[in-house]
Amino acid sequence: MVEREILGPVSTTPAIEPRWLSAQEQHAWRAYLRGSRLLEAALDRDLQSHGVQLSEYEIISMLSEAPGRRLRMSSLADLVVQSRSRLTHTAARLERRGWVRRESCLEDRRGVELVLTEEGWTAVQDMARVHVESVRRHLVDTMSPQLFAALGTAMDAISSAILSSGAAQEADGGTVDSTLR
């Protein structure tokens, strides 16, 4: 009786058993988790020589490749898979460095675009050398070209499945736009 008071009522609906992972699937899953976290930490650590985090570099890198070096904040959040509120905080840090500025959208004036400044353009060019070398050292050069291509294919399949399932809903109510991938 005490247990029921703490845990609440016992459900009489039978639980649906999940499709448990096989030993091989479990190994691959754990390898993915560990490898992806170690990779992100290594890439982040290498960018610290420029005083930036990987998430900050990713934003200014995306801006550097965009037409006019500007993107609508909501589109940029979708591209870098960040909530709009998190992107706003990161953009504020980048603004304090003089690397970006926020402006009204050129198209409709209702939205906000993040624009890469000349100072930001110079910074991202310097950081790109460090970042690309880090990506090569920690990822690309660790496997054969075929395995690397297979990794890209696998990650595209994962992205597509998540986006088409609607599981990419953000906590702040936004969605990740599949057309931006």
C-alpha cells in the first residue's frame, strides 16, 4: 500500500514491448554516441585557439556561405539545428565581438536577419583553416573514402527520416525546415 501511494496507481494496460536492440545494434549505437560526442569535443577544442565554440563557428560559417552573407534568424536556426532562443543568445555573443549584426529582413521587414560583418568575414576565414584541418584529422582521414561517403549517406537517411516524421519539432514551437537541408 505504501508503494502505491508513492508511485501512484498501477496501470492495468499492458505495456507494449519495444523492439530491443541486438548485441550488434547496441554496439553500433554506443559507438555512434561515443564517437559523435568525442568528435564534437575535439572540433570544439581545436576552435578554442580562436576563442570560439563549434556552435558559434557553425553560425558564422553558414553566414559566410549565404547570399549577401545574411540569413533570416529562423532559417539559420533550422540550418544549425538550434532553438530560436539559443540562436538568439549565441548571436548576441557574436554581436559583442563585432562579427554579426541583426537587421530587418530585406524581403518583408517583419523578420530579422543575421548579417556577417567584414570583421566576422575575416575571422571566419582565419578559423576555417583550423576547422578544416580539425575535421580532416578527427574525421575524414580516420577512414577510407568509401566509409566516409557511407557515413554521409547514413546521416542523410537519418536526417530525412527525422524530418519527415515530424520528430524535429523544437521545444520553442518551431520546426526544422526540411527544404534547408
